[in-house]
Amino acid sequence: MMNCCTDCFSDNELKGFVYSNSNTNGACDFCEKDNTETINPQELQDQFVPLLDIYSIDEEGTDIVSALQKDWNIFKIEDHAKIKELLIAIFTGLEEDYTEILNSNVSISIPSETVDLIDNWNSFKEEIKKENRFFIKNPADLESIEETFPVREYSKGKIFYRSRISNDENGYPTEKMGKPPHKLSKSGRANPQGISYLYVAQSVDTTLFEARATFLDYVSIGEFKLLENTKVITLRTSFQVSPFLEGFSIEKYVKNKGFIDLLENELSKPLRRQDNELDYLPTQYLCEYIKHLGYGGVEYGSSLHEGGINIVFFDDTKLDCVGVKVYEVSKIDIESREVV
């Protein structure tokens, strides 16, 4: 009988399950770790059967190992063949139902409800921009995805960054690095005119890109410390949600994921000088809804800095600017693509 261990997995929920249900100690047959808590892979069938059930055979898809790693980042093992071997061991006794999935190219089946949600959002966008502003006939169907919004909790003490382009090397003091005053607050992707939110980033590089700093600009970068644990909705497509969380509905998540990915794309679009402020109304509505649910902010990927993460906090009193450093932009790399 072959055994697997906690080190076979990256997913924390699976690691916890293996640790809690292990009744043997020895060598792992898959990651080859010695003297560790192990279990029979078949004990993981209840976790993996619902997960594989959302996949369908698709010649244009990828093999099941690549699909699971890309979609969920489940396994810590780096050897592709060893992961496949572990999957086969998990499904021992269920070969009749799962052999084809385990040995074919697959993809997640997109439910028709996803298309309906996207169509609903597109209709809502047109109405709020061109027809009705406050009493919407076709409101965005956000309630249906509320329970599957991915949630991330930032811990007290977490540091974020915010940039302001300065006139000179003296920069701005800490008290000038916060959100704009209400009377000076312009419409943004997340905030309506006159309602001010605090936009920050997780890294110095990302906030420099978001400030649109250019060659020889002086940029004041404030360092903001989070004063209390705060839950935000994350709309990052790369954010990994464990499919093994207790109470987590894989079916509902799959139904809503395409729509959530669309919302991130809407929120992370870079602002252009020629943008019409009416284009911001749909995402302002989205953020207002998330604030109404009681979350502290929204996290989304940066479209200007690959891999960068932005967060808009609704209540700036939850953060304190603890210092400011002034940077001079010394180099800019420009890439372009022909569009016409």
C-alpha cells in the first residue's frame, strides 16, 4: 500500500486533513519525505471527486495535472509524473468513472449561468451610463455571487504604499500622503466624485507605475501601516482559493469565476486621459456594493505593472502613514505595439 504526506500538497486545507487523519508514520511514496505523517491516498477521495467532476474532456485543454495546478495550485510535488501517480492512487477503485478524465486533456465546463451573469452585467453597464442612474431597471446581479466573492484578510501591521508626484526633491510630508479631500476627489474606477477612498499598492514598484511617473519625476512614496485586521474582496484572477474549504461550493465558484474575472478586468483597466467619467459608473457601483456588505476594501491586479497588486480601502482611518521617501525616476522602458 502506498502512502502520501502533507509535503505532497501546497493546499493548506489538504495539508491539515492529511495531518489530522494520519495514523501512520514513515516514508512518503510520492515526495519521498522520511519520518512523516502519512495516509492512504484513497482517504482523499471525498475531497477530489467533486473537484474532478467540474472538468470535462476537451481536446484543446490540458492534461488533468496541469489543469489542477493552474486552476488550484494543489500539489507541492514538482514531478509531473509523480502527481499523476498520486492522482491515480487517490482514485483507486473508481477507475471506471475517472480513467478517461485522468488520461485526457480537460478544461472546466463553463455553465450557461456564467454567460447569463456576464450578459446581465453588460446590460447594466449600458443602462447606468446612458439611461438610469439611481433607479435601475436591470440592476447588476451581484447578490448571486456574494457568497463566492473571494475574501482575503490582511493582518494588522501589513505595509502598503502610495505615490504622489512631487514638484521637487523635498516631496510631501506624511500628512499630505493620504486620500484626497472630499471636495478635490475626482471620479476613479472605485470611487465616485466627492467620495474619497485610499488607493495603495503592495509594492513600491507597483505604486510608481500606478502614479504614471515619468523620467526625472520626483515621487513621494508613503508607507502605510494597517492598524487592524481587515477583510477585503479580492478580484485578482491569480488569487488561489482552496476547493477543499469546509462549506465551499465548487459548482457555485465555477459558475461565478468567469464573471468575477470580468469584474477584475473592469476594475484594473488603466485610466486614460480621454476616458469619459461615465465609464467608471459600473465599477463604482460594484465597489459601493462591496462596501455595503461590510468589507474594508477591494484588491485587484495592476494592469500597468505585471504581477502588481492594488488595494482600495474605503476607510482610510484603518491605516497610518508612518513615513515618506522621495524617489527620482532615473530610467523608463517603453514598449509599444502597432494597433492600426
